[in-house]
Amino acid sequence: MIRRRLLQLVLALYACAMLAVVAMVAGPAINDARIHADPGRGLATVTGTTWLRTDADYQDEDGLFHSPGSGLLYPTGLGEGQRVWVTYAKSDPELVKVEGRSWWLAVGPALSVAAVSTAVAAAAWFAIRRWAVDKVTVA
């Protein structure tokens, strides 16, 4: 009974991890589709970088300045003070990405998470099954 519940827990946690993997790719793909549906282009200046996000100010095609609250999408390798071309959704100027970068950049990290999750789940599965077999042979 305990073994069965532990195996169910492993499966549930693995399913959650795989759902997260799908979200890691689907979210950026949806954002890119929204930008691609109504694109605008501007030159941005990176105003700050942290491990969570990269902040930037940019001027849209109408001359208005924007500083997206959630930062830039796909900011890898950018530094403070750097100027970079960005593409944004005209319907939502808060949704802005570094020009030339796309949701495909999310595939690598998602595959890494999937591989590690699979390895951990498999190890837990076999450990629980072995523990249950050892208990039966001892008794």
C-alpha cells in the first residue's frame, strides 16, 4: 500500500515537471506569436540587469518611451548601457523581445529540465520498487 502511494507520488511529481516543461516552451511561443501578429521596432537601452530580468527603455514608432515592467524577453548576454534593437507588440508595448531572438531559445532549457526530471523520477521509481522487494524478501 505504501509502495503504491509512493509510486503514485513519483508519477504525479513527474507529470507536474513535464507540464512545466511544456509551459517553458508554450509561454514564449505564445508571446512571440502576439508580437509577430502586430510588430513594432525600436532601439532600446539596457538600464539594468539582474538574474531575474533585464530592464530596458525604448522608444516606439510613435515616439513614446516605454520601460516594460517585466523586462526584455530573451536578454541573454546583454549588459547595462548596451543598446539593442527590439521588437514589440504594438497592441501591448510591454511585450518586447530582443530582435532576432525567438521562442526556440526556450527549447534547450526545457529539454534539460525534462532530462533531469526523467532521471530523478526513474531513480526514485526504481529505488521505491527495490525498497519494496527488499522488504518482502526480509520478511
